[in-house]
Amino acid sequence: MTEYADLVTKRRLYINSEEWGNKVSMHYMCKGSGDAGFGTGYFIYYNNGAVHRIEDDEGITIVQKPNTIEDVMDDYGRAHAS
């Protein structure tokens, strides 16, 4: 039964990393010159590297796409290292 232990461990890491990556890491409101690098507005940053800008008249704009799952798994491992 232990022949699949490595596969189960990798799958568990994949699923946990995916869930962690979809959680919000920071909210940011920028008025004026746009010092966040993405302009002005209300921004939501996710653990997976994605950035969304929320605007009343335009809705949600994807400013930055999420990282690959391999990068998210690495970030998850660093964030949960003990």
C-alpha cells in the first residue's frame, strides 16, 4: 500500500497549494498617481501572484495573471516551512 505514498503526497501538496493560491493576500487602494505600478483603483492581490483591479463602471480587470502551479507550490512550501 505504500507504493503510492509519493503520488498521494504530491497530489496533497498540489491541492493545498491551489487552495492557498486562490486566497487573498492583500487589498490595496490607490488614488492619484498610481504608485502601485498598476494605476489607480482598488486592487486585490492573491497568494498565487494574480492581481485584479475593481472598478464600479468597468467591473473586474485582470492586471496580472496567476503564476504557474509549480511556482505557487514553491511559494506555498516557503510560506508553510517550519
